[in-house]
Amino acid sequence: MTTSEQAEQLKRRAAEAAVGYVRHGQIVGLGTGSTAKYVVLTLGEKVRAGLAIKGVPTSTETAELAKRQGIALLNHDEAWQIDVAIDGADQVDPQLNLIKGGGGALLREKIVAAAARQFIVVVDASKRVPALGGDFPLPIEVAVFGWRSTERQIQTVSDTFGYGGKVVIREKGGQPFKTEAGNYILDLHVPRIDDPAGFETKLNEIPGVVETGLFVGRTDILIVGTQQGVEVRQAEKG
């Protein structure tokens, strides 16, 4: 088995464990990305076996997959009362803070996570890091209008925190990548983020920043697929 095949197997195990928290009749937030895909597939199996749920997808990609699996979906304009949201992450630190947004769906993912009574994060062991940043940039969703000014202010905030680094506009096919909300994503490359909460607050104060990929203090349960099995960790919240 190749390394990539092993990683997919670990993601699948974590996703299957997470679906065990879903109960009949619940409203479920459905994440986006390679690990979240396995969540939707596993939920689809349970729906076909009789589980009744309604889903709130965080992207068109997830919505289409959920529909193919027979999962009923709520409309965007409905007032959600999400029981549990399950999503992946690009990085997880020891305090269960996250970087998300590698797939470009960070705004919808954060809206759904914030609306959920319980937010479950599923990852393979490679996503655990001693500190956020480093090998993976921080995605920041910004308004198209004045984005270069926003970019400059993001760099200033990063420099003020002592992180430095570099802001790079995300591209696809040689053009700026646009989110489903019609915004750009600026990827901030920094060695490490020592104060995720403070950094998130200051970035969100910048006019033009729509949302950041920092998910601080939002994780309720972390489920990690490892070679030794599935590890489950509950967040310690005061």
C-alpha cells in the first residue's frame, strides 16, 4: 500500500468514527474536502439503511455528493439549528485550533461550524502540528474591491505580530481564484502562528477581510486516524 493510499485509509477511519456521533432526525453540517468526502459517503450508506437526517453543505461540491448519496439538504435561506457539523482541517495544533480553507470553502465552513451545537473535526495524523503555519499557509478570504490594499494591511498585521512571511493571491488557471461567494483568497505564508486567537481578531478588524481560515476554540471533538487506530480527543472548554 502506498503512502497516499494509507492516508486515504486513515481519513476514512476517522470519518466513519465521526459519523457514529450522528443521530436519527438530526441536522448535520457537511464539510468540504478529502476527509469530509468520506463523511458524506458514510452518511449516505446509513441514510440508505434508514437513518433520517438533513444536511447543510459547505460547498457546491459537497452538496452534489450529498444529493447523489440520497441525503436531504436544507436551503441556504433556512434558519438552521445544526445539531452536529463534521469537517476536516488542514492543520490542528495541540489546543485543537485549526487552519482550514485549503479547498477555498472557509467562509461557509466557519458559518456552519459556528451554527452547530457540536463541531467535530476529522483528520489523519499528518495534520497534527506543534504550531499552526509553517508548511501550510493561512487562507484569508477578502473582498475583490481594494484587495491590494487589504493585502498590504494583512502584511502589516503579520509584521506587527512578528510573523513576517508573505501574502500571495491564490490563483487557478493563471487567474485569481474566486470563492463561491465571489471573493478572492490571499494565502499568508508564515513560519508559525504563536497567538492564533489574537491574530484572528486583528485580521478580522481589517476592512476587506471577509473571514480567515483560523478556527480558534471551535473544535468540540477531534478524531484522528492513525496507524494504531482512531484517536478521539474532547476539547477542554471552561
